[in-house]
Amino acid sequence: MTKHPIASRLSLAIAGALLAGAGLAAAQDTVPTPDGAVRELDAIEVTGEIVYRDRTEEPATLVYDLAYFQSFEPLTVGDMLKRVPSVAFLSDVLEYDGVRLRGLDPGYTQILINGSRVPGAGFDRSFFVDRIPAELVDRIEIVRSSSADRSGDAIAGALNIVLRDGYSLEGGYLRIGAAQYPDDEIEPTFGAVWGGEALGGQLLLGASTQGRRNPKLKFSQRFDAPGGALDNTEVQTDTRSGDDYSFNLDYSAEVGPGRLALNAFYVRTDRIQVEDSIEYDAGVQADASILSINANDLDIRTDNYQFGAEYAWQGAGGENRIRLGYAGIDDEQFEFEDEFEYLRDSNPFPEDDRFTGDRAYVDIQDREYSAELRHTRDLGGTELRFGIEATRKDRDTSITADRNRITIPNAPSPRPVIPGDFGPFLPVDGGLNNIEETRLEPFVKLSGEAGSVEWETGLRYQQTDVKINDLTVDPADARVENDYGVLLPSAHLRWNLDDSNRLTASVARTMRRPGFDQISPALRLAELGDNDLLGNPALRPELAWGLDLGWERRLGRRGVVGVNAFYRDISDLIEVANTGVEGDEGPGTFVLQPRNTGDGEVWGIELDLSTPLTAIGLEDTGVFFNYSWLDSEITDGFGVRRFNDQSRNVFNVGFIQQLPTLAASFGASYRKQGDAFGRIVGEEIVTSYGADLEVFVEKRFGEQWTLRLTGSNLLDASKDEVFDKFNTIGDQVARDYDEYEIETESAGRVYQLIVRYSF
């Protein structure tokens, strides 16, 4: 079926009516800052000029304003982050959820919102950034190396998502539009933001709703071994659709001797994933060859929220700040999978032989309460900052399931009732527990200048106490406690060679905490191939020493180019070890357990460029380029490999061309992510992605209106995976295959039309 651009399907009458209403007062372009100065507002709704990557004064940090991404109309923070250096994803095609900074597992990256930690639903402590709409964001900060006054849970680095505040906008804007997806479905989007003086201070209010959809096609071939006989094929449709609803608030005002700041955001994601598949014997796609028909639906509702209060005042010889925070996530999921099997006897489809029905409920509630007190003072040219941060996490997990398996006799025997009654729903192994985690983190930092050299050094101590209560194990083993303390020094140096060039160097010790599923004392049967997996509540965090070396050069007034080399030496790696105990599946299988048993190294080079082409007379042409070469080494029970699923490289290039006389612009971006390899007990995977091409065309009407058409995945990129599957450790060593699978997943082109009106 031929797909047509969204302009052929969307209600342009709405856009025309909005454009006809132009003529209201233009938005103000300046606003006072908290220190009384006046700064210009970023014109992000009606652009008028190209916005480039910022040159920041923070050590080892890159900053990208929303305006850097805005021309391509990203829907989520994940859509934004795919354009920046060293960010990779291992999601389904066109999905950008778990950030893999420097290609490492999402658990190695610290996700912050407004500088504070936020809980995620992932058992590896990761946070899915596609849950945050792009409309909430003021800027993205990539913190390559940790400092003492920030959380040290950032071996790969940290991403700070800074939401709009009361000083980021004076006036408001409306955003309305829709996107057309490859199956011709249309999803609308609407957003509104206003900021200005109110209630004796600066207030910002924002709300948005947007539909999202990702229809995909999958095709799998399964062989008995590489180069062996074809056992079966599977044809699958996988459609993910849903709606995001968001609200954010920011307020600040002078109160008493200081300034009070309040902020809050709330995001709800309603999503359903529908997978339907047919499996054929020996690759013959005919009714007589059907092995099984499967329907698998997953209904998700996730609420993310954060509330913060901060008060800053002068006193005791310096500046004081107290911050209180509350953040949480509620993740509810219901999944059903119904499968009918055929060819278990000589009668082909439609004579079914067996039905298997699975039902599962997931309910995760994670709350974090935090408080921080810090003091900053001048010591005669040197700045001293010290303080303490306390956090309490309370995480409740409930995963219950039931299965009905029914053998269906041939006629004339009576057919049993299908799917039958489900219940009672019982907890899966490790699926019913509570985890309490208390952190106490004092820190001290010194910073100063010596001529052209700026420096910073500091120390942070992170003390953690963990209590686990797992209701799926023997009561004698249900309650477990563990505590550990880690000292995290850091130092940063910046040498300003001249007004344009500078060198940077950073060294820091960081950590990664064990995953929640790893510290559960439960035994999960046949979790890794036919091997069982036993949790380990005594796990310690992984620790890393990191080094970053960089050079950055200013290009004219707005351009910047930089190169950065990094290295991480990671110790106490959490790897699966063999306990030597025979597994539940019998001889050749074992009980495995995660342990702090390994060491690893990660290194790479990151290059980024963002500049207008003024030097060659093309001031209205802006180019963007970044390339990251990534590598690592780790030794597991099968030999040497890279860190699991680390892409070999990430490449982005693009341009924006302004047409001032036409009040218009257009541009394109191209992204390619390198292959990734992962190996666990029982399975090895190679993942490859096709290239992603996006384009936009924009037309501005006066000072207030923008009409923008974007197209994404124009190359119809695919995700290709190769699976080597084994039953036992011995089979994996001997390369005695259980199955060899090749899977291809494709989506299609997406077109989006957006109208923005600023006031």
C-alpha cells in the first residue's frame, strides 16, 4: 500500500483557521533572572534562527537547549537524546526508552530530572526517558564525569533533564498537530505553556497530551544450528499505541530573606502492545503447515511524578540552600498470551491440539523522599561548597500470574471450555517483595582559578542501608539486610588556552548499585536456558575509576567543536557465577548466582561539531555532527567480550538551512548506530540497526505562527537480531545448539504536521 504524507490526511482546515487568527501581541523577549539581571528569552516557538549546542562552564558537561532539537519536533526526551553524542538505544525499532550512554547498559547511566534522581520501573534501576514529553523540557545536560555535589551513581555518565521554569518563558504558546503512521492511523498532539509574573513571583504552567503509535512487522527464521536445517518460521505483527498526558508547574518568589522555588511534574502513559503471530513448520507459509497461532497483549499504565521545594538565602558568611523532594512511579501492567498449537498429531489446521493461556499482573510502586542542605562560601578566591543529602526509597513489587494449559481432543469428543477460568493468581518467584533503601551522602567541594586554569576537587561519601522482605521464599530467609559505604573523590581541570580554545581533564570515582532483581533471595527456575538463577542480597556495588580528556574550540560567535577521550576501569563487576549445585532441570544444569567476580574496562573517543558555515559565506546554513567510537573488554565464563550490547559506534549528522526572505527553513538529520553483541548464560545476541533519516520543512507567519512538517524513518530502518540459544552451560561451550534464530523487525515512515502559536 502506498503511504501518503501526513499533509494529505490531517485537518489542514484547523491549521488554516489558527493561522487566520494571527495578530495578537507578540511575546516579550526579555525576563529578569533571580539575581536581578535581564536575559533574553530563547525564541523556541517561532525560531527565526538556528540554535547550536551551548558551550558550558560546567566541568565535563555538554548542554543542548530544546531549541537545538525543536525543528524535528521530537515527541519525547528519547527522541531528543538520539541526536547527541554517545547515546545509544537497544530498543525495538523507532523506540527510544532505555538510554545507553557510551553504549553501556541503562543501569550505568544516572537519569536526573532538575538535578534530582527519579525512580524507574526497571529492575536494573533504569528510567525510561520516552516517558517524558519533550514539551516539558528546557534543556538536556550530558554530564560526562561526576562531581562531588552530584550523585556518584554514574559510571557511564549522567543525563540531567532540566524542565522549564518560571524564568524560561514570558508569555506562552500553543502547539497542535498530529502524526500519521505507516498503518495510516493518525494520532493527535496538543500542548500549551504559559509563563510570567503571578502570585508575587514567576509562574510557569504547562500541559500536553499526545498520541503515540508504532506498528511493526517481524519475521523470524529458526534453524537447528547455523547453516543447519530450517525448523520453522514466524510472521508477527506488533503494534504499540497509547497516549501521554503531562502537567508541569514551576513557581519562584522572594520570601523573607531568600528565594523560594517550587516545582512539580506529572506524566501518565497509557499504552497497549498487541502482538499477533503465526508459526509455520519448515518455512512453508500455508494453513497445513501452521504450528501455532499466538495472541499476546500487554496493557500498561505508568504514572511518573516529582515534587520539589527549595529555599536559598544568604547567611553564615555565604549562601545556604535547603531542598526537599518527593518522586515516584506507579507502573501497572496486565499481560495475556493465548496460544493454540497444531500438528501435535496428524491433523493440520484448523484442528487445534493444545491451548495455553497465560495471565500476569505487574504492580510496581516506587517512592523516593529526599532532602539536601548545602552551604557555599568564598574563601579568598576559592569557593567552598559542602553539604549532605539524604534519600529514602520504598519500593513495592507485586507480580502474580496463572496458566491454563488444555489438551484438546479431536472430534467427536467434546471440546473443553477455552480459555477456562483463571486464578488464583500466585506470585512468581521473587515477584512479591518490599525493598527499603536509605542513603546518606555528605560531600565537600573546592573550586577556584589560577590564571588561565580553572580547577575543582571534591569528595563524596555514599552510605547505603538496604532491607529486603521477599514473600516468595521461606520465611526464615525472607528478611535480609545489607549495607555498604563508598568514598567517591573527583577532580576537574580546565585550561583556557585563549578565547577560543580550552583543554579539560577530569578524574572521578563512580558506582553502580545492584539491580533489584539481583538482590532478591528468590530462586527462579530455568531462568537462564535450563539453568536456575538464585539472587544474592549480599551484592556490593560496582566501582569505577574514570578519566576524561577533552579539547574544545569556539568557532565564530555560535559554533563549537570538541573531542573527548574517556576511560573507565570497573571493578567488582556483577557477573553470573556457577554455584555448582545441580539445577531443577537435572544433570547438566546448575543453580547460578550473581556475584562481584569480575573487572572490566571501557574506553572511547567522542567528537561533536555544531556550527554555522559563516566562514564560507553560508551564515544561514547550520551543520551538526557527532561521532562516538566505543569499545570495552570484559571476561566471563566463556571468554573475552565487550560489555553486553555495547554498540561499536554512534553517528549523527545533519543540517538546517534558513531562508530569511521566505521566513522559512528546512533540514535533515541522519543517524546510524553500530552493531552490538551480548552474551549471557544460554543465549548470545548480535543486534544491528538500519540508518534513520529525518527531514523537516518549516514556514513562519509573522512573529507568532509556525507551521512545520516533519518526516522520520524515511529509510524504513529495520532492526536485525541473530540469536544463538543453548540449554546448558556445557552446550554453550561445546556450541551444541538448541536453536539458531534470525529475526528482522521493521516499522515504516512517520509524518507529523505541527502548528505553533506564541503569545
